[in-house]
Amino acid sequence: MANTKSALKRAEIAERNRLRNKAYKSAVKTLMKKYINAVAVYTANPTPELKQEAQARLSEAYAKIDKATKRGVLHPNNGARKKSRLAHRLKPLTQTAE
């Protein structure tokens, strides 16, 4: 347990930051899963509406990853890697459909 007033304050701030970071990371994971599910549905039945849905989910996931990176929750390379992996799921499907 912290003994000094400054150490107590730092412990409180660290806990607050930990909870905020946890919320961002959880939201990123949730949006990534929603996007992956949308791509799976589009793969099973490729229609323009499902493609739009997948692209909308991709946009949401990108926005949350970018915001987490900007806030310092994710390292920039980690955010870039996540975005790249998401893009690689949809790219082959859209190129074969065209």
C-alpha cells in the first residue's frame, strides 16, 4: 500500500487510467468481432447490402482503433496491425466479386 500522499494519488490515477484503457480495448475487440461476423455473413451470401454492412463495421472498427491509438491506449504499430488484419479479411472477397 502507498505511504505518501503523492503515491496514493498516483495509485488512484493509475487505477482510473487502467479502467479507461480497459474500456477502450474491450470496445475495439467488440467492434472487431462484429466486423468479422459481418464478413462471414457476406462470404456466405455475397450481396451488395451485406458488403455495405461489412464496410460500415470496418469503418466503425477503424475509428475506435484510431481513437485508442491517439489516446495512447494502443501502441501505433499495434493499431496499424489490427487495421491491416481487418482489411485483409475483406479484400480478397471484394476483388473476386468484381
